[in-house]
Amino acid sequence: MKCYFCQERERVGYWSYWCEDCANLRRMLLIYSPEKCIDILKRTLTRDTAQINYKVQQEIKKIVNKEIEDKTEDDSYEQKPTTRSSKKK
């Protein structure tokens, strides 16, 4: 007894048509207009090429910055530790 919408999950009960998630989607479509739901999904889930390229560039910057930080931390261990030249009396 698969869901009529997704065809993957089991239906909630014998007399129901949808699984729990698809039933929630159906309720949202009934509460709000289908056009509004589609508009929200398009704005949040789909990306155009400019948005994808921007996200890729941001991820590359994160990786490069992390490598630079790791390298500077490694260099700090190679320096001599500073010690006190004379004790205070």
C-alpha cells in the first residue's frame, strides 16, 4: 500500500491515500494557494547558474582561507619561544 503521491512510502492507514509527509504537503496546498507554495519552493529550492557560481566561489574562499590559517598556525610552532632574560627581584 504505497502513497498515491510519492509512490515510495507506506500510506498512513488502509483508508488513507498518502504517507505522512505527502499528507502534510497536501494540507499546505489546501491552506495556501498552490501558486504561493510553488513560488516559495522555486525561490528556496531552485538555483540559477549565477547563484550556483556564487556559492561555489564562496566555498572555495572558505577552503583557501582555512588552508592559510592552518599554514600560519604551523609556522608559529617553528619560532623560538620567548623566555625571560632576567628574573625580577
